[in-house]
Amino acid sequence: MKRIAYLALAVAVMAGAGYAWQYFSKPQLPATGKPSAGPARALPVKTAAVSRGTVTDSVSAVGTLLANESVMIRPEIDGRIEAFHFQEGQLVRKGDKLVSLDASEVEAQLTSAVAAANLNRSRLKRAEELLAKNFISAQAMDETRENLNQSAAREAEIKAKLAKSTIRAPFEGVTGLRQVSPGAYAKAGQDIARLEGIGVLKLDFRVPEAFLRRIRVGQPLTIHVDAYPGEQFNGVIYAIEPAVDESTRTVLLRARLPNPGVRLKPGMFARVSLDLERRDNALLVPEQAIVPRGDGRYVFRVADGKAQLVKIEMGVRRPGEVEVLKGLEAGDVIVIDGQLRLQDGATVSVPGAKPAPTK
């Protein structure tokens, strides 16, 4: 009997424990018979305001620096080099004498031609006097005049040849390294030295044809070169190739850049940034605020303590900032940190922000 009594007591205790567990595990219902809902927990986020600023829409390219003017100094006639009038790497002005060839033979020919021309000029004068007295025929007069014309032409020819024995600078520039020495016999067309006009440089570069409608003469650009890291050089487009390259579908542009101190050299590789359009009062948001999704780009806008998912249209991107073309207004508060945990309509809190005043 005792064993039976103990067994009955154990069953009663277990039944009571099960009832208590079921009672306390169920949500307590208020008078309405529905579970009570506690306040939603606000997610902490960092925010920033949409600001206005100036953005420049630009295209990047690569190009090559060229001398504004460049020529190889070459003699037009054969001759022995008598003297050089420049030092290698020297700045010379337009018209400065660069090279003199031995001109003794040409000078002698010129003396003879001048004497012949003077003689024929005197003969023509006497012939005119004789013709006035009908002592010679008109044909003899014509022959005398033709002899003078021929001798004058010969004189001009030798003077031109003599002028070519002196080579002068066709423009202001810097002379290069000499290829020959004084006293050497130079053939017509032989290389002597380069002359480079580098006070101003040209820049050739190509951009895709899609940008052609947005390019015009006078547009500013900037370049960077490896020789001077961190430095920027400015220039302006002054010519556009009238035809598009059929193989690359690009258009060739040419710009000019001032070169004070001749630091830049022809042949340098340049990274080009061409300004296409400048927009003032553009809307700007921090880059980290952008939430990429499959159908576009979004940001979370904060209003009345709620996060609203807003689709935007992006414009120019620059380090740390993105231009917004559609979807936001200046002064809108957006989430810049913590948005990965948010859903549209979620309650948010901004640590350190002052609570809204109560009415």
C-alpha cells in the first residue's frame, strides 16, 4: 500500500509541474484577448545632410607632348661648315645665325655677276641714246635689254645661293645636339642639329567619338606626367581633327600648354583630364551612403525617425562624393553608416542627436 501511495504522489507532482510550465510559457493576454506588443527597437545609424557643390564632368585620356615648332637644321646646298653660332641646348631667337658654310666661291661668282650686270646696264643706257637718234634698230635695243635681264637674274640667283650658305633660326627655340663638327663637308639635306620650340608645347590625344558633341575649341584640360608626380599642368584645346578614325572610332584633339621653365619636354607621356561640363549647385552625398541593388542605386533617407528607401539617379563620381541627379533634395538627411541592417520603414536613432522638441 505504501508503494502504491508513493506512486500516486509522484504522478500528481508531475502533472502539476506540466500545468505550471504551460501556464507561464504562454503570452499573457490583456483584456482584449490579444498579445501585448512592446515598442520597436530603434537601430543606431550615422547620418549626413545632402549638400550642394560644384562638379565637373570630365573624360580621361592619354596623350603625347609635342614641340610647338620642331625642325631639323639642314643645309640647302653643299659646303664646308665654317662655323657654328650656337651652343648645344642654347635658346636662340628667330632670325639668329646658326651655321655658316664656306661661301668664298659663291662670293666670287657674285662679284662676277654684279660686274656683268653693271656692264649690261651701261650698254642699255647707250643703246637707248642711239635708238633715239635712229643709229640702231629696235631689235638691237631688245637684245641689249634682254642681256641686262639675264645678267640681273644671274646676280639674283647667286645672291640666293650666298644667302643659303648661312642658316638662320626660323623660329625661337632651343637647339639640340650637333651631329657634325666645324670643318666637316656637309651635303645638302644632311642633319646638323634639331631646333625645338618648347616655350609652348602641343598635346595630341584621342577621345571616343561619343564625346564629340560635348567637345569644343577653347575647353580647358589638365595633365599629369610621371616626371613630376603630384603636379598639374593646364592647357586649352585649340584644334579638333575634322574626321573620326575609322579603326578606333576616336577623334584626335590638339591642345596648347604653356611651359614656363621648359620643364616639360616633347615626347613625354601625359595623362589627360578634359573638362566637358561644369555644374554649380549640384547635389552631393557621401559615397558610403549608396546602397547598390539589382535594379539601381538607393539611399536611406531619414524622416520622422524612420528610414525611407529612396531610389536615386547618380551623376559624376569623385573621391568620397557622388552627384545625385534625381531622388533627393538639398538638406535631406541620409544614412551613411549602418544602412546594411535597415529595411524600408525601420525606426532609427542617431547617437548624439538632440531629440525633437515636443509640441
